[in-house]
Amino acid sequence: MSAENPAAARGQFTRRRLQFRDWRGTRPFWAGLFVLLAGFPIMYFPYAHLQVGHLTVAMATTAGSGSLIIGVLLVVLGFSLWFQQHIRTFAGVAAILLALVSLPVSNFGGFIMGFLFALVGGAMAVSWAPGVPPVEQPAQAEAAGDGGAPQVAPDGVNEPQDLTKTTPVNGTNGRHSAG
């Protein structure tokens, strides 16, 4: 820290943190993170060698290349969820399918870790929807100075239709009403 800008580091960190929070809020960030993390155990375990004392346990399978392909695809899908959020449904379904394929191909989906991460991340990606900006409330509009004019719906009716006395039993369920 220099004498010229003693508080610049704290302000810079806070500004970057808020920018990241805004960026994260406009995309399926957590879904992408889960899918991205799912690829690593699926890629790693078929090529890993564990040392137990003087004994080396190799977990290599005949489908090592399949595990590598599945893991790389999951990592790419995780990044695409972050940077191209409009393909979230495709990426989510693809992550779920790759997780299911990883069970027989890659040591039970990276010893269930990668499988579960991919399932949860894929489900989160499919269910994520972009937020809508908040609309101005009528109370705020009156406070803004519109003179207290009544809010009129586009069809010219001031109040919504009252459907409290309609039931499916008496045939008046609110559909096909003329008024």
C-alpha cells in the first residue's frame, strides 16, 4: 500500500466483488460450477494409481478414453453454462445424460462423486430461469406525481373479474364467460 492511495485496495476489492456478484446473478453460476467440478473426478480416477504401502493399485479401465471424453465434455458444458446461458437447457440435459453414461464407463461415475455433481448441476441448469427486472408499483407511481389517477387495465375495466362464486360443480368455472 502506498501513501498516495491508502484505501484504494479495499475499494477495489469491494467493487470487484460486487461486479462478480452481479455477473453471477445473471447466469446459472452454481449449475455451471457443479457440472464443471463433476468432470474432474470422472477424468482423474481411471488414470489414477493409489499407493497403499508398497502396493500400487491401478484403477485404469478399458474405457479410459471414454472417461476422458466424458470429463472434458462436462468441463466444457460447465464453462458454457457460465458464458452462454441461453443454452442452459441443452447443457443441463447433456450433463445429466453424460452423468448417466459415466456410471458404466468411468468407475461408477468417478466413484459417485462426479455422477452426483453432474446430476445436481444438470438439474439446476435445466430449472434456472433468468430473473425479470422489477416493475414499478402503482403506489410508487402515485408518489411520483401522476395525480392519483385510477389505474385502468388495457381493456378499460378498473377491477379484475370476480370469480369467487364460480365452481366446477355448477358449470361456472370462469372459462368462456362473456362478461
